[in-house]
Amino acid sequence: MESLNPIFQDKPLKKTISPKDESESPHKRKRQTHSDKCHNIKFPVTTVMQMKLRTYCKQMGRIYYTQDGQALSQTVFNTSLLQFGLHHTEIVDWTLHYKDTKTYMHTMLKEQAYQTIGGPYGLAIQKQVSERKVVFFIMASVLLWIEKGGSLEKIL
């Protein structure tokens, strides 16, 4: 008796891709990155550093609002401090003590600013540290600069 069930036939069920089929497919171009793409970089904070950042953000939140009229968020404030530090790297102390506290705060850098930190020629590679450490050093240094008399209004 011959089996008419297709499961028991000798033909393969799935089509296999031959090298010829792969070469016929059109080459995919590398897609460009959106200029407004953001990178979320989290950085460790000590309890004191977290309190200072939150206090400064609350102080500035009374004065500055976002474009749509909402209060200044902590992430937007942190990003502003980070951008200020990136533009004024002379105030950054690269010898600060770094410890991963497992308590993090966030920044949302645009693609171009992110390349300054994590790009092929970025600060992380130049200083031979992680991107997270670079952000920590910049943020801690900007906080020290503010404590020594730097102006928050100059940053925002």
C-alpha cells in the first residue's frame, strides 16, 4: 500500500536557501541614524550627589519650563548639566573616586553629543574608561563647579 500522506514523502518540507539565492538578493544599504535620536545613559550616584541633583533640579524647575510648558524633569536637568560639562571639559576632574553604587540617574543625549562620549574617537576611548564613568566624572565635576560658585543660570 502506498501512503498518500504528504508527511511521509521523500521531498523536503522546507525550502533550503542556496548560496545562489543569497547572492541574488539586493544589497541592503546601511540606514542613516536620525539626527534627533537619543541615547539614555545612566550613571551611578551617591546619596549626597543624588540629593544635590534633585535639589538643584527643583530650584531650577521653578524658573525654567520645557517648550510645552511642563516643569523641568530630572532627566532633562541632568542632560543639561552633562552637555555643559562636555562643552567645558577643562572643569572635569578625571581623578575622582568612582564607585558603582547601584543607584542610577539618567541622561538623554542626542546622537551628536553622544558621539563625543561614546563615539569612535570619544572621551571613553581617549580616557580608556567606560561611557558610564565618563558621564559620572563629568556630572560630579559640574556639581563641584557649582558648589565653588558656578552659576546654574549659566548652564541652563
